[in-house]
Amino acid sequence: MKEELTALLPPKPEPKEEKKKEAPANPDLKKFEDQIAALTKQADEARSERDEERRKMRDATLRQKLTDALATAGIDGVRARHAVGLLVDAEKRVRWSDDGDAVLFRRAEDDDVELGEGIKSWLKSDDAKLYLPPRGATGSGDRPGRATPRTPAEPPTRGDVADGLRRALLGQI
């Protein structure tokens, strides 16, 4: 049965031999092709380095603009660095516009606004409260209140000064 079926099928086509690239007859032509390949590779590498540098500069500019906007809002120092990391890297809420001229802030899924307006709305959120400096704090609590020095009613006499020096020298204070 198997033989009958194989007899009905057309024969397998012979694989075509691939044409081998013949070496150019002119050795100068081979040398020029090698030079063109090397120059093309160098141009591609230079182009990729240039693009990488541009990308880094755009990223640095984006982060600087965001840092300036945060400083204007009262967030600076370490808090600003953390907020930049959150807004640019973690949540990807700050980005360049499609034409690359403006920095946009994403408030919602499809709601992109100018950076200043976006920062203002973000400052009202609970996420931003971590980065804002404390408000209304009258003291840090790390030192007790200072006592106001007593002012004597009249200047000390020579005897009072001599007695104070004697006690200081003898360690009786």
C-alpha cells in the first residue's frame, strides 16, 4: 500500500546548488569592497554612539527640568532626587513630548499636561506628602529649650569676681 502511494506521488525535486560567489576577477575590486564594509561599520558605530550621547543628554535635561520644577515647589535635596526617581523611572509620569520640545506630566492614563501644572496637581496627592518639608513644626525636639540667662541687677564687685575665680581654680564649681 505504501509503495503504491509513493508511486503515485511525483518525484522529489533535486535541491538546486547554490551559486557560489565567485571571487572578483579584479583584486582592486575586492580591496574596495573590504574598505566599503569597514567604513560602513565605522559609520554605524559612530551613529550609534552619537545617538546614545543624545539620549543621555535628553535624559539629563529632563531630570534637570523636573528637579528645577520640584525646587520651585519647595522640594529639594535628597527628597528631590527621590521624587525624580519616582516620577521618571518608577512611575514614568514625566517624559518628553512627541515632538521633543516640551516636558509633559501624566496625571491619568490619557491626560498629559505641561510639567508645571502636573507638579502642582501631584503636590496635592498623598504620594507627594512624603517629599514635602514638614509644615508648622516649631521645633525638632532634639534639644531642650534654652534657659534665659539671668542678668544681675548690678555689676559684680571685685570680691565676687575674686571669689568666683578662686572657686574655679580649686574645682569647687
